[in-house]
Amino acid sequence: MAKKFEHEIEVKGHLIDSMILTKIFDVIMDLDGEFQVQEFRVGKRKKDESYAKLLVQGKSQKHLDEILESVYRAGATSKIQQEIKLQPAPRDMVMPDDFYSTTNNRTDVFYKGKWIKVENMMMDKCIVVKGNRAWCSPIREIKKGDTIIVGERGIRITPPERPREGVNLFQFMGSSSSSERPTQHIARKVAHDIYKTKNEKGKIVLVGGPAIVHTGASDSIAILIRLGFIDAVLAGNALAVHDIEYSTLGTSLGMNVQNGTLAVRGHRNHMQAINSVFKAGSIPKMVANKTLAKGIMYECVKRKIPFVLAGSLRDDGPLPDVITDMTVAQKKYKEILKDAKMVIMISTMLHSIATGNMLPAEVKVIVVDINQPTVTKLMDRGTWQALGIVSDVGAFLPLVTQEIQKLIK
């Protein structure tokens, strides 16, 4: 008689409406495994949790282990609770073999007989455990001797569930991206969600690219900062340069933003903007001497809104305010994103993907870009909770700003 390779798992939560159980079934079947539902209790009221116990079967122990690893990441846990396994880091910036690689979902680990919530949750990191604490750590912050989780046992992942209060904007959109949504209707819903988040004292971070300026939407962002709806700005050299070019010269890459015509000697305008910042010494000093009197960067300085500008190889200048050390820039991004409730990503694929990798799954993400592959790629890289809006930011952002202005009157 063939040996059976099987293991009992359990899962609880809003299993049906959040489709957690369906995802677990799909994972098992996709990996060519078998399962038996041994127990299933359905919550009777809207806020009641459901419970299921399953027997998972594989063709070999290795096959079963592969299935179990995947179902644990979908939200299941072992029926027989096992403690996490720890190994020390062999040296600085080196993780032990078979380290556990995190998701961005809430994660708890079973250690010394109790569940511990993992702090600083981000995807594609390892988990360091010390005393009664566990936290996500990037590889560069690992020190020799840090005790790091290896393997998959003793880890509980909690996928985000459908909101109990009913369908909100993010549930309505189904975290999909499309250019065939009614733009005005979506802009109104986004505005209400921004207003609600800020009304609840939630932190809102903007991640922006230079197309904000090119399309004529920078005035809208400046208004949102002035009104207190943006708490921090993350960007590259380009957004700041083009914003300052527009604010001081009226152009973006030499084109008149208001009418789209080419300015006389406009080809040198972005370099003139960079030179003006170097002449002042920094963006805040340019505001102080009144050579910069409007725009996104101006409003950040005047309202004491923190901004981080991360450089890249192709930058002109870059501006003296730009951080050119990528590890330092990454650390500054993480500091800004701490405790964020909403992140709005506009027309910047690389900065958006980088930021998305630093966010736990419960943070609301709005990504707006005229290029659908940019929106899709962000979600494919793991920021699946993002609301994707494929639209011209020059048309969409003014609509959002107008709706917010109506709400505060």
C-alpha cells in the first residue's frame, strides 16, 4: 500500500467573501495536490469569521512541502502548531541559507509558545527575531549573529479582507487597471477617499514623476499640498527640476506649459533651472531668497512638508538636494513611508515600484499613469492592493483637486 503524504491545515477569517478559501483550493490544485475538507463552519453574520480544516495530500514529502509552503502564504496555518526555526547570520549582510522571504501581508510568527506580530512589514525581506520582537530587515541591515527565521514553519500570514463597512472605492475597482472607467466618476471617488483619509488624520504620501509638470497638473498638486492633503513627497531629480523650470520660466523641457508652444531658447531652460538652484545653494534657500515663489517644491518648503529626491544615472545636475547614494535614498524613503495610510503614485514607474516594495498590504495605493503597462507592472511586482487608473494626469488631477476643494467648503 502506497505511503500517504498528508498534513492537516486550518484557516479562519472572512473566507468566502474575501475568497481566501478559494485561493487556497486553487493553490493546491494548481500544484497537482489533493485535499479533503474535514470541517467547515460559516460565520452567520456579516462580521463573523468562518473556519475550515483541510487535509492536504501530496505525491511525496517534497511535493507536500511545496504545497504547504504555498498554502501558508495564502493564509493557512498548520493544525499542529510548530515554532519558527532560527539560524544566525554568518556575517554582516549575509542571510542564512533557506531564509524565509516575506510578503507584504500582515505576518505573525509562533515563538516560545505565543504569536508575535512582525514589525515593519515589507515584501522580499527576511525576519529577524530578538527577545519578544520580530521585524522585517533588508539584507544590508543584517549583522553577524542576527537570529533569522529559516523555512516556512511557525509563520501565519493574514491576507487583507473585504471591508466590513461595504464596498469602497478600492473594492469597487477590484484592484484592476483600465482606461475604460468613467474618469470623472473615479476622480470624485478618489477625492472622497483622500478627504476621508485626511479627515481621519491619516498620512498621505505622494510619489511623483515629471509628467505631472509636462501635462500641466503641477498646479493641482501644489494646491493639495497647500491645503494639507499631502504629508510628504517622494520623487527623483526630474520632478523637482521641471517643477522649478515651470515655476520660474513657465516651461517644462522648453515647452510653454500653458499653450504647448516651444519657448525661445527653450532647450536650455531646464539647465537654467538647475543652475538657479545651485546658485541659491538649495531648494529651501531658493525659496528663502524669493527666486522660487510657487510650485510643488515651493509649497513643500513653505508648509514644511518633507521631500526626498532620489537620483539616478541619467540625471542632469543633479540638484544639490538630490540623494545620489541609493542605499541612503532607500532608507529615507522608508522613513517617510512609516505609518502612511495612503500613497498616491503618479506617472513614475521606477519610483512607484520601489515605493510599493516598501509598503505593507494594508496601505491604500492609488497609481495614475497614461501608460497601462506601467500600472500593470506595479501590480505584477507585488503591490496588488493598488487601484490602477489609466488616465492623462493633466486631466485627472485637476478633477480630483476640484472635488476636494468642494468638500472643504
